[in-house]
Amino acid sequence: MEMQSALKCIAATVFATSLIAGSLCAAETNKTATPGTYDLSRFVAANAQPGGRTTLRDASGRTLGAATTAGSRTTFRDPGGRTTGSATVEGNRTVFRDGTGRTVGTAMTSGRLTTYRDATGRTQATSSESQGRTTFRESGGRTTSTVQSAGSTATVRDASGRTIATVQ
């Protein structure tokens, strides 16, 4: 009986540890995400220069991925070089697609305000630009991040002001 009890305790400990580890990994800022679904990719797509290459790094300098722009299309790749998605300017809007080409969202700009919608048309976020600083807000109006541009580098900070990424 003691052996069964010990095995149950070990199994419960392993299960609890995996749940905690999974939660921590889900909160990592260096996870691969579909472009257009997070502020960093939205900023890169909005500021893409034809023929340009942008490197995305986390706060500690690790490469999160890269974006290259050819014509009106920006392609996002993970650190391994795999395509994670794209952003294509089509008229007055930007269409974000995942790695398989499926539309995941759009961005529409009016003046200094950009509205981001998911594939079903629901507003997910907005961004506004003023004096080299872009502020992203969730659909409810709460600030999620800011991006401060300085020359060819931009620093991305979360709502609390903590640096979470850089764009070069």
C-alpha cells in the first residue's frame, strides 16, 4: 500500500509541476505567434520599408524572429527561418495571414489611429501614433504596450513600462 501511495504522490507532483511549467511557458514573450495578433508584429507591419529587413528581439537580446519586406508584403519568420505569417497592404488596409495563408486579421488606418480586427471583423485593438511613440490599446481601451522609436531602433514596453522587445 505504501508503494501505491508514494506513486500517487509522485504522479500528482509531476502533474502539478507540468501545469505550472505550462503556464509559465504560455506567458513567455518569445513564443511564436501569428503576425497581426500581437503588438510587435503590428508595429513592424505598419512601419515596413520595401526591401527592408527587421530583426525582432526579446528584452534580453534573443532573436524572436525576422521580418522582410518586398513590395507591399512583409513576411515574418521565426528564429529557425520558418514562415509564421505575413502582412500585405491592400489599398487602405493591411491583411494579416498565418503561415498557411489563412486570413487572421486586418488593420485599417484613419489619420493617426489604426484599428485591428480579427478575421470575423471584431475589433481586437487600436494603436495611435504621436511624436515617434505608438500606443497600443485593447478593444476596451486599456493600454497593452507602447513602442518608442529612436532612429532605426524601436523599444517595445508593456503597460507597466517594462521593456519586452526591441526592433532593429
